[in-house]
Amino acid sequence: MSKLKIAIQKSGRLNKESLKLLKNCGISINNGKDQLKVAVSNFPIEILYLRNDDIPQYIEDGVVDIAIVGENLLIEKQKKIVSIKKLGFSKCRLSIAIPSKYDNQSIGFLEGKRIATSYPNTLQAFLNKNNIKADIHEISGSVEIAPNIGLSDAICDIVSSGSTLFKNGLQETLTILKSEAVLAKSINLSAPKEAILSKLLFRIDAVLNAKNNKYILMNLPNDSIERVSKILPVLKSPTILPLAKAGWSSLHSVIKEDKFWEVIDSLKEAGAEGILIIPIDKMVI
């Protein structure tokens, strides 16, 4: 039987989030210490733990079939790979940062400057697009110290909170791209492996839909049902259950988490009481 080989980062935050996603998809992973390849007993996949920078090449070469990898890395490596789904975690941005002593934060500041980065291809594309000529110094690791040791005038690096930049006397000035973890695949998957991938995507969609939505229920007068139903974005229509109290019902629906605070006042004004928001474990649409 065919097995789908999936690569994830060997260590770090992306590793933990990737494993969490797979486990939420019902995939049992029993890791032995220092194992680089793990078989899964209840789903036809094998998990390979690889160095992050190597993953795009392994996908292109067919060593692995799919991978959970940072979108920024796919863009930088420029391999023949298909990004098929954004996964909503490990969000970051690739940004230009300059020493805090400089007031000039416009893109023109970069003209003729030296820029240290681990993302030379992405940076060069950005400079070309904006007709900026600068010297790119490719380095790996500890990019943020480059201006302090006189190696560069600016840096281009991954930023999450910005605390590392602040500690090194740098200020973020321009964002080149925003990134998050994505599911990527080889362009040469066989039909049996595409079928396995389709089943995996079905599970991933159910997990991601549940993460972004919440179950909402409330009590309200029967004459408010139509008004409240128009306020709530629902999949088809809300579920209405009669209460023991005459003239009242319980309304059940689904709402995107980030929309709740936008409509809460409207729900209360329409007569809703006892509003509850409950997490959803899985959601199949």
C-alpha cells in the first residue's frame, strides 16, 4: 500500500505546531528519541523530521511528497513545489530593519547600502521591483548583529515580535512579505498518493474550520428569532429548540470567533440572553 511521506521541521516552534495539527487530525504519532523517520499506524503516511532549510529541495527531488513549511522559505528557495494550503500558525514577516539612530525610514534609505540577510533571493526581488541598488551580504544566523559589527547598514530578516531587533538597537522599517506555515507538495505525486493527500486535506480542513469558528447558543423570545437569525452568519440556518418557558426558545448556530464581538451588542439589543460560546473540536462542512 502506498504511503505519503510528509516532512516537518526537526525542532522548533514549527515542529510543535505541525505535530499538534497532525494529532488533531486523528493521526497517532509515537516518537522514539532522536528518530528521523516515524511510521504512523492509523493513517498511510510516514513522517520525516528534517532540517528546515533542506525541506524544499527534498520535495523537489521527490524524497518526500508533502511538507509543512514556512511560506517564506518556499518563496526564497524558488523550487518547483506547489503550496496548497495556508495553515494559520507560525505567522511572521520578512522585514527590513535599520539602526534606531537613523530617522530616515523610507525605502530610499537603502540605495547604495549594505544589507545583511539570510533571504538574498527574496530581498533581491524586492529591490529590483523598487529600482533600488544595494549590496546584499548573505549570512546565516544572527543577522541582527550585522550592523553593530560594521558588516552592514541594514538587515532583512524574519520578525515575529520585534523584541530581538529592539535588543540589538534596530527598528523595523519595511515589510517585504508576510508568512505563515503552509502545506506544500511535490508536482509529481502519483494518483494513489494524491488520494491519500485528499483524505489528509479533508481532516485538516475540519480542524482549521473548528479552530476559526465557535458554537454559539442563546435564549431569546420567539418574536426575536427572525431578527437574531439575520444578525448571525450561519452555515444554513440556526437550530431552534423550544424552552420550558412559554414564548421562549434556544437558538444554536456557528460564528467565526473574530466576528462575535462585532455582533454581541446587536444580539443583546434583539433580546438574546444567556449567550454561550463553546469551542468546536472538529467541523466538517
